[in-house]
Amino acid sequence: MNPQAEELNQIIRQKSPAVYDMLSERGKNIFFPKKGILGQTAEAKGTRINATIGAAIEDDGTPMRLETIASKINLDPSLVFPYAPSFGRPDLRSKWKSMIYEKNPSLGKTELSLPVVTNALTHGISMAGYLFADAGDEVIVPSLFWGNYNLTLANGYGANLVKFNLFKNEQFDLEAFETKLNEGEPGKKILILNFPNNPTGYTPTQEEANAIVSIIGKTAEKGNKLVCITDDAYFGLVYEDGIARESIFAPLANLHENVLAVKLDGATKEDYVWGFRVGFMTYAVKGGDADLYSALEAKTAGAIRGNISNAANISQSLMYAAYNSSEYGVQKRAKHRIMQQRYEAVKEAIKEEKYRKYFKALPFNSGYFMCVQLAEGLDSEKVRQVLIQKYSIGTISLNGILRLAFSAVAASDVKEMFEGIYKACEECN
């Protein structure tokens, strides 16, 4: 093992033996190189003639660039063309951390790590798998989950996704969740909580969220060491009263010494910049301090360095500028109102009595999506094909379920969409 990795491991073992036990073998072996090229480059910073970094510099000391590109970007070249750190831009990391506290006031003064910038949420899931999942490890997910977990965790790292039933009586199935979490002998467990959920668009009520946290706490009391990954891709997009407004990361952040909360979030869905690929990975555990978090940040940055080197500088600079703009909040609220209107149009349309013959809505209250469960005997793939070919309506088929991204449908088109689904089901019946 590289001495730099062992140095980080010693800090983690000393500060939190439970967190050390949660690391995968890859996680234990990874480190961010403070020596070698990166270390020597850092030591040379500020020299008059700097021949260390693998980037080209103009004679005036600014980044070398093509005018055909630079002329289209209204940012200082230093914020666009050079590499960003593998940890992410320090200014953006600090800003995002402050925003986590603003969005989740119940955190109070709970100490968190400084977020590490990932190449959005998929990359964050992959880095969580890298650091915590060995081949054969089980990752607990709901029965309806984002399919990319399979590619990143199962195909990528050899983990086994094990499911608990998501809904019972139109509510979160707390009993199934508790049963799955407590199966087997006490040990390391990896759990993904994704709210608002993809594909269903469901966020627990505040009461359900409290119960989920209580179940996790009791599981930790039994000696289980839990990596609780919160996939907060759609954070903030909640449309009903009584639904949990804060990330479930907040109550997990200081819950128990055996619970490591790993928050994966970012600008992609929250700020409508899907192609920018700016995400964040933040850690919290009861009793965690700056030394522990710095070691985890260094391991995360090492994994990123060895994977994609770093996330794009221009995207990070654009998001930092947006977050410091006085117009940011106003514009974001305006887009939320549009999403709210589309959600309400879906809620109204789905009341149509005749639809119940062929489909019913699964619980939804937030996010980008909702799902309809087709009646027994209907083939969702056949219905999907008819919708495309005859009605020019695109949906996603999920084994008897159609996922509808109402985020992409104008409120005025919602009724037509459901009428098309009804007619397609009638033809396939």
C-alpha cells in the first residue's frame, strides 16, 4: 500500500474506526498524491518561469486559447481554460457547502465535509461505489430505482443490488424497509435513499422521513455500519404540503457513529443545467471532525484524479457566478412555478374515472416524474410502441409501468398525453 494511502487510513481509523471499516479495498488503497508531479507543480506555483504543468501558456502568462472558442465565452480566460483541481474549485465548494446549510436548516452547526466536485450525479454514484463497495457487497435500493445504479454499482464494481418494496397502501413501505435493512448478521451495509425518487417522483412525508431515520438509527445501534448514500438529484422540487422539504441527509448527518451519510447532489436537475455536469459529494458522521473529513475528501479526490482527472472548470465557474447573482433566486422560483403547474395539470388529469380501467398512478408528489401502473394483462412495451407510432407520445416502459417525465411536458399537453395512453391501452387490451 502506498504510504500516502496508509497515512489517510491512520487518520480515519483513529477518528472513526466504523468509517474505516466501511471503506472498500479500493477505498483503503486510494489517496490524493501530494508528491510526484502534482506536488512538484504545487511547489513551483508563483515561479517566474514555470515549466511544470502540462498546459500551454501565452507569452503574456494567460492560458493559451483559440479565439474561435474564447470569443464565445464571456468569462475571464483563467476561469475557463486551465484545469480545475481534482477536489473542485475551492470557491464553488465553499459556496455549495453554505447552500447545503441554507437548504437544510435543521443541520444547525453539524460539521460536514467540504463538498468535493464530481462530474454530476452519475459520477458521484460511481465514486461512492469506488470508495465503499467491494465485489459481492449488497447495496440496498427500493423496488423502483434509477437504472443507472446497475451500470455504476453492479456492472462497474460487482455489487449486488437488493430491493425492498417501495409502496404499501399508497405510502412508503416502512415495514419492508426495516426488514431488508436488518436482514443477516450485523456488519457493513450500503443503502441508497433517492428522494424525490426516480422513477416515481415520490418524496416521503415528514412523518415517513422521521420513521426512516429512526429505523436506520436502531439498525446502527445493533452494530451495523451503514453507508447511507442520499441521491439528491431532484432536491427542492417538492409540490405538496407535508412532504419532507429537507434532504434526509440532514437528520442522518449526526445520527450515530455507525452511520456515514454521503450526500450526492448538484446543479444538473436543481438548476436546469443537465449538460454542465457539476455535482458534489459531501460527508457527515456523528463525531466527525475536520481531520476525518479532510482524509475522506483526499481519498475522493484521489479516486476522481485517477478516473476523470477533474470536472470541467468552465461549468464550475458558470455555476459559481450564478449562485452569487442577485437574480438566481428569483429565476429559480419562476422555473419552480412552471414545474408546479405541470405537476398540478397531471394531478388533475389523472382524476379521470375512465383511466382506472387501464392504469392508475403510483404515489408521486415531487421531482420530474410520475408513473402509471398498467392493468394486469397489458404489456407496457407494446403500449409504449403504440404511443410512439400512432399518437407521437414518448414514454418509458418499466415492466408493467410507464414512466412519464412531466418535467418535459407543457401543462397544456398533459391531458392529451393521458388520453393517448388511455387509447393505446384500449388498443392493446
